[in-house]
Amino acid sequence: MMGSLPPERSANVSGVMSTTRTVGQSFGVALVGAALALGSPIQVTLWLGAGTTLLALLASLSRVSLAQRALVERRASSVGK
């Protein structure tokens, strides 16, 4: 993902990615904690965590092709300059 952006924007993007990762981790901990607090069995809670992890993986993989296309377009436009 970082390679598809201009180098001068990499610091900003790195911060956004780090913040997003931290929010996702916090949300995951809160979700598992809430499920346990509501009395869900531990195994069900772990499957819930695995399911949400799978959804996050699929969302990330769907963005890879978009980043590759943007990188190809950026390289093509920089060659023409």
C-alpha cells in the first residue's frame, strides 16, 4: 500500500495506517470482552474473534489490487514527464 503513494506522503499514510490498526485492535478487544461479559462461552467468543479477523483479512486483500493499479498508473505518469 505504501509503495503506491508519492514518497512525500509516506509519513502521513504511515500515521493513518498505524491509527487504523490500533483502533481495530481496540475494537476487537472490546468485542471479545463484551461477548464474555454477556456470558457467551469462551469457544463461541473465540470463533467470533476468528470470524471478524477473516472479514478484516478479506477487506485488506480487496485493497491490494487497488493499490497495485494506483502504483502502475503513478509510474506510467512519472515516465511521461
